[in-house]
Amino acid sequence: MIRMRAVVVGGGLAGLSAAIQLAVDGASVLVIESNRTLGGRVRIEDSGDWILDSGLHLMRRRGPFQQLQRRLRAPRVLGKRWDSAKLVGVGCDNRRARDVLSSMRLDAGNVAERAIVPTGGWSSLIDRLITSAKEMGVEFAFETEAKGLLLNGDNKVRAVITNADEIECDCLVLAIPPKPAAKLLESAKLSTTELDACTEQRVAALDAALTGKPMRPYSGYFDERSGVLVIDQSKPDRLPQRGSEDECTLLHAVSLNAEGEEGLNAIKEFLDSHCSGWRNMVAIRRSTKSVMLHPSKLDERVNGRLYINNRIALAGTHVLTPHTLSDASVDSGRKAAKLLMNR
């Protein structure tokens, strides 16, 4: 039996989820990743003896990501429930603050969900996906950039052109943001009107490990006026041996209203006024002037089967799904794989 050759462009959550599902369904899979590592934005940097995730990452109990981990028989990842009851709204009620945290959007509806702090941090979750993918025979091409697509006479994808080679394939998952996806599709003279309409939301963020509890007795804040959201994700397995959960804070903050210096200043001003003395407690601090939080607005999300007649499926948080954030990435990745295999 000849196995279908599937290529996945993008090694983030959506791409890894798609690759695993394709492999489970019997395809031969290659993941093309432009960076040296997999995992996209949820990978952590070396922070010494602290486990400091990059950004506000909480797992949804019983969401697609947690369910995938269970299907892969990964070690227990749930950890403890994050205390959302102690998330305080400033200039709004606490329910509004929980809704914003659940969706990371200021235009959030009623979407508050139970959130948990995953054991070992988000990088450990990515490592489990990578391990599972390798065990299933998924191959990876690192530092490989997709430059274009080639279609056959039936207008179906037949190859991906990269900076190193021309890779033949029977089907393709584009698990990358709208703009680079549109660029690849345009190379094959396919219409990209819906992807072109997607508007990125970029924000400023600050992550810090603190040797103190300036937020106590609260687990976080959301300020309606400035759009600053800040939470404490402290957990015993993320702290150095010399510290305890009652003495240390893993602080993650984002400015949903602005990026650049304006956004970082808004975060610092809010922390100065609500977390007195935090600057003197900093053990590690990482400031990010601009990071893409959402690749599209809610009403701009596209159908993942938009190019299914070309044997191309889309995956990512810009794709229509009932879920948000990491759950949307995982859900859209698995659905993209199933769409292609069902065809």
C-alpha cells in the first residue's frame, strides 16, 4: 500500500496537532519549520532555575489541547486549578475580567472557562507532542522556509518549494498565520481575498519571576481603562528550590490596548499602582515590545476548508472553530488533517 505524502508548513501547536492526526490516519508526514525549534510562541527561553513561560498561558480543563494530551497517554499535565475567583476587575466586574482572560480579547463575550496551570509549563506540553509525533514516524525539516507551491493539471497541490529543495506531496496543511499563508497560495495563483482581510492584533508583554507576592491576596488583575491584564501563575514545579509558592510570583502581563513602549509603559504603570514594590523583587524579567496575539479579529476568521479542492487545508487561530487560543490551534490542526484524509 502506498502511503499518502502529507506536508505540514509550520511547527507550532496547530502544525504539530495536524501532523499527529495525519500520522494516526496513515499518512507519511513531513513538517517544515522555518525556525530551529518547534512549538511556535509557547516555547520558553532558558531562565535559569525558574520555569518562566512566555506570555499568559492557561490550559482549559476538558479543552481540545488537554484531550489530545490524554489521547497520547501523556503523563498527567493538569496540575492545580488557577484561582480565577481571585482575578479582580479594575473599572469592571470580575466576570468581565475572567471573560477577557479566557479569550485574550477586549471584545470578549461570555466565554469564561475553568483554567489550570499545566505541570511543567507549556514547553513541557510541546515536548510531549513532539515526542509523540516522532514516535509515529513524523519527519521534521528545520530552518526550512516554504517559498511557493506547485499545482498539478487538476489544480491540486503537488509540491512545496523551499529554500533548500522542492518537496513533492499529495496534500498540504498550512499551519501558519494568514499573511505568509496568503503569500504561498498566491505563488500558485490562488485567490487569497479572505486571508488578506485578516487583521493582526499585536501587543506588548512582560514576564517576570519575583521573590515576593505583591499581588496577594489576588491571583490577577484586569484594568478596563488601560487594557492591562496581569496574572500570577506560581506553581511549586516552576519555582527554584530556595523558594516556595507562598513566597514567589511568576508574573505575566500583557497590554491588550497597545504594543511598543506605549504598551510596556502601561503595564509598568499599572504594576506600580497595584503591585507595590514589584520592581525590587525581580529575579528575572523579559519585556516584549511587540508580539502577535491574534492573527485575525473574531469576525475575520476563515473556513479551514477554503482550499480543500486544491488538497490544501488551513489551521491556526485564524480558522473558524468554537474554541479559543491554544485550544483553537489544536482543534483546527486536527480538523485540517481529517478534512484531507476524508477527501
